[in-house]
Amino acid sequence: MMMEERAQARQKGLGYRVERTVLDEESLEEVAQRQTHEDKPALAQRLRGKLSCSAVKLRHCLFTCIPVLSWLPCYSFRECALADLFAGISVGIMHLPQGMAYALLSSLPPVFGLYSSFYPVLVYFIFGTSRHISIGTFAVMSMMVSSVTERLAPDSMFLLSPGNLTNATGIDTEARDAMRVQVATATTILAGLFQVALGLVQFGFVVTYLSDPLVRGYTTAAATIAMVSQLKYMLGVHSDRFSGPLSFVYTLIDVCFLLPETNLGTLVVSIVSLVVLAAGKELNTAWSHKLPMPIPIELITIVLATVISGQATLSPSYGVDVVGEIPSGLKPPSLPDCNLFGQVIGDAFAQAIVGYAVCISLGKTFAMKYGYKVDNNQELVALGLSNACGGLFQCFTVSCSMSRSLIQESTGGKTQVAGVISSIIVLVTVLKLGVLFQELPKTVLSAIMFINLKGMFKQYSDIVTLWRTSKIDLLVWVMTLVFTLLLNLDLGLAASIAFAMLTAREIPGITIFRSSTTLYFANADLFLEALKKKEAEWCEEGGGAMFSVELEAQRQGHSDEGTATGAQLRGHNDKGTTHSYNRTVFVIPESLGNRPLSWEYLKTGDPETGTLGSVSELDPETRTLGSVSELDPETGTLGSTLDGDDTLSRDLERVSVGSLGKWSWDIHSIILDLSTVNFTDTMAIKTLRNICHDFREIEVDVYLAGCQPCVVEELERGLFFSKMLTKAHLFASVHDAVLHCGDHRGSPCPPHHCDRDIGCSTKL
């Protein structure tokens, strides 16, 4: 009967919802059999297996590191060659105008965009795993390159003296461009090395910290910055270049002030180019099902613009800026000035992360559509090698372009061979045809960039979508946009990631503390200190203070037993007042929540032992303890409520009234996420046991989650478990632990969060 119901559900297109009970370690052992590690091979045998070399291992290693060896020998000319040829030609034609346009966006001469459309493509062909993405120039990366080139090589560094003016701007453009090329190549090489290093250490998961709203907000801001930066070319004005925070605002204000100086000839060329490009794009969209390949409207536009510009002498007659000299041939490899590496390290890392995030997200989209696998870490290595090798040949940082990738996919591209064909077209242009574009107006390249950014400008509609679906994601999107526009691309990215990590939705009363590494004697104390530090922060957020009860060697009188005669009010604290009573120090908060604190907040001492009572006897309604004595608030002294015969022991032990103290706030459960811990030792086990006992004294439950089988075995051998601390405190996952806490100590999780693995996060 069950099989028939499932078959009917599949026919109706219905999905399954898997439900199971919450699994702690005890229940997990009942329903499953954990594997023991007693039969694992000896260390020498494991080392011999790791270090041995065989033909099979060598073949697997080569195919993993150089993926082209695994698929190129099996390449089907019959099925793929023609499709890859058409796709390669289409993408190659797009590379030409986009390469020159994005070089201009990077504040570099256009020919360097052609270099960046050639070398990295060949490297990715060898090492990449995606069959459809088009590696090369990309608007966001170009803006990030421009940010660093204009900061380290601004126009103000290359001003000519009045007697040596060689152009209208009074700037030594040749020296400036040479310096900017050095800065761009240094940044590119360093970004590539970062990507290779991250890939080799299996750090491909870093992209998970860049959520989709963050990436889309960031690319939208980058597109907006790019548009504003190109307004001066489209208007024909000579605007100052700004860098650093608020450069976007300064540039926009400067362009607005220069509007009266607009060059009419340049403006006309800009408008005509935009109209032609937009019309061509619409035709390609409308006739996409009828055309074997898209109309190369961008190439047609730059050819016509170049011919008209040369015949009508737009540059000398109307003052329209043109591309100028484009050198033929390729440049030999060379290293940039090594002194620049230290100045661009932050920019390089930001470019490495953003470039990879865009590349892997688009690559996985195509891989899911066509049913193949993209290796996260190998993509990092491939992109890193593309940038590092390209930087040696004076390329700037590249990633994958969405517009070119969609063209490569829509025209039938099957493999990376399409990329090789596109690079051949770029090579022919660089070697023989580059000189033909010297009269091309720069405003045409800006218009091409404007049109290609249309897809990113459409992302502004995310505001409406996210408003309906997730206010938190909307906040991340908007703040990422604002941070990036105001702080520029490098600082904006850092601020956006920091903000996104602070917008986690909390489940009331539950706190998760995650260890990012294994736990053993060397860092057990650090783990405890980090937990205490976070607990103190949670205390401040909760509006209270942390209780610390500590015995001191303070004795009064001359009796061996130390007669208690009262104590002075001593010291102060940011959260309250420090009192000294005999040998015990209290930190009394000024208030707990909305309830004012009275002086009668101390528990009456035991007349036999002279020690203070347990905080577990706290009155839950009044949140007050019994009165120790009459405290004179003016003199700050405690009365002698203990008679002379009532003495205190000389060797009183530490009284723990919540040394980690959190009982006066709303957190009732702490979950230690140990999923990254693969071994532990007795010191760490002792630390974990003490944490659980200390928090239990202040009525906060501590649970362990995600422990690997070997860690559970080590906890057993280390006598971690007891009658009070059983395997019921260990859970298979954080999600199980949160559901247990919600059911037993607080409000259950919202229904829409309980059917997946912690979509909302607790206080972390």
C-alpha cells in the first residue's frame, strides 16, 4: 500500500517530506551501529599506502590536476566540433569589444583587454572543469582593478609642467599607463596565487560565506559604480579621478558640475551607439530561436563607428576621444615591480574571492542544467593559474562573464574547445587587426559596457522580491549596496561580509558555540577563554552582568579561625558594584532586566560553615536571595550578623555562584558544535566536563553536537559521561540539539525552520 501511495505521489509530481525523531547519542546507538576504530590499519601500513605510487594513482592524480587529459582524448568531433565552432566564433566576436571596453573600465589602454581575453582562456582550457563558462574580462573585476590602479597611480602623479604640455589634459599619459599596467599585473599575479593556494588547501567552501543576496547586491553596486565612471567618456568631459571611500559620490558630483561642458559630438555618438546596440540586443532576443548564432551587433557597431570616425575626422574636428595607437603583436612575459605586492595584497585577496564566487556560481548553474560536476577546489586552482600566468603577460584580473557564457551556452557550445576558438579570434585581432581600431571613439566602448550591464541593473528588482520573501536577505542586499557604493569595492566587500554574518536570525534562549578546529591540550584553555568571552558579550546584550564569586585570603581579627566582624564596601565595576564580605567577592549588577536590585540580594550564610548558599535557591519570582545582613548604604559596611562565635574556616573552598554566570538572562541552552573536531585528549575532555558542570550550576544546559564516532569513543575513555552528564547530551547534529532545546526548555522552533537543517541560526 505504501509503495502504491509513493507511486501515485510521483505521478502527481509531489515531493516527499522526511521526518524523524530527534537523535541524541543514546537513541542513535539504538537505531544504528557506530563503527569502531579498533580494526583500523597500523600507522606504518597507512603511511605505506599514502606514500606508495602506482600507475592507477598517478593517472588519477594527473586527471584531477589537469582535467583536460580526462576529456580531450574522448572528444567527439561528430557531436561537438560544429557546435563548439559556432559558439567559439560567437564568443570570440564578443571578446573583442568587451575586452577593449573593460580595459578602459580598468583605467588601462584597450589592448590590455585583448591580452586578458587570450592568455587566461588558454590556461583555463587546460585546468578548468566547467564546459560552458567564458573566462575573460568582466565588469566587476575591471572596476576592482580600476580601484587599485587609480589609487596607486593617480593622474596627479603624472602632471606635466606648463612648458612640456603634450596634450589637452596636461598629463603624461604614457608614463601613467605604464605605471598602471605594473599595478594591475602585480594585483593580478597576487590574486592568482591566492586562488591557487586556497584551492590546494581545499578552501573552495569559502564561497559559502558569500550569500546570494550579498553577491547580487555587490555586483549591482559594482555595475552602478562602473556606469558612473564611464559617464565622462559618454559626455566627453575631463573629470578628475577619485579613489578610496566616497569616490563614487565625488565622481558623480564632479560629473554633474561638468555637464555644461559636454562635448556635443561625443554625446551624439554615445546616443547613436546606445540605440544601435539596444536594438541589436532586442533583435537577438526576439529571433534567438531562428538565428543559428546571435547577430554580432557589438562588432558591427565598433566597425561602423571606426569607419565613420576615420572618414568624418571626429577626433580633430569635433574633439571626440578615440582609442589611439593599438600595438600589434604579443608582449614577452615579465614580472612587475615586486615592491608593489605589499601595497596591493588586500585588493588582490578581494579580487580573488569575488572572481571565484562569480565563476563558481555560474559554473555550478550550467553543471546542474547539463548534468556534470564542477570541482570547487579545482576551479579555484584553474582560475588562479589563469590569473597568475596572465599577469606575467600583462593581463588584468579575470573571471567569467555572464553575457558571454550565456552566448556560449545558447549557441550550442559543448566543451571548453569553444574557448580555444574564441581565443584564436582574439589572437588574430591582436596580431593583424588591432591597428584598424585606432580611430574607434572611446564612447562607443562605454556604450557597449552600458548595454552589457543591463542584466546587473535588472537586479534592482531584487528589492521587491526580497521584500516579499525575506526581510533579512533584503537588509543584507541593501546594506551591501550601500557599503559598496560608499566605501568602494574593497572595503565595501569586507563590510558587507561582516554585516551579513551579524544578521543571523536567533532562536530565543539557545546559543551555538562552534569550534573551528580540533580540540586538544594546546587549545583547550583558549576554547574555554573564547567561550567565557562570548558569554560576557551575551551578558551585555542581555542587559545584566556576570557574577563572579571568588574566595580571598582576607582575614580580620587575631583569632586562628578568623572572626567575622564585617567588611568594607570595596571597588566598582562597569556593570555594578564589587563587594568584599570576609573572603568572598561579589559583583552585584545594578539591575536585572527591568527589576531593580535591592541590597538584600545576597544569600544568608550557613552559620555552621560560614559559607554562602547556592544560587539554585534563587526565588524565581522576585529574583532575590535572602538577606545577609543590614547594609548601611552610606557607610558601605555590613553589620555583624554573625556572632563572634560564628567563625569562618581558614581554607574555604571556591564557592561557585555561576562563575560563568548567565542565569539572569533568557539563554537556557548552549550547544557546542564539535563537528570540526576529529580528535581530542584528556585535557580537552576535562575542560568540556567543567564547562557542562559550571553552566549547570546556573541552570543553563550544555549540549554537544556533531561529534564524530572517534570523538565519542575518546569521550567514553576519558570518563566524560556520568549520571548527570549522559549521552543524552550528545546529538547527531546541531539541528537535533536545537529541536531538543526548543521542546524542553523554551519555545519550539518555528515550523518553517524545523523541516530543514537550521535555516535560521541561533546566537552564534
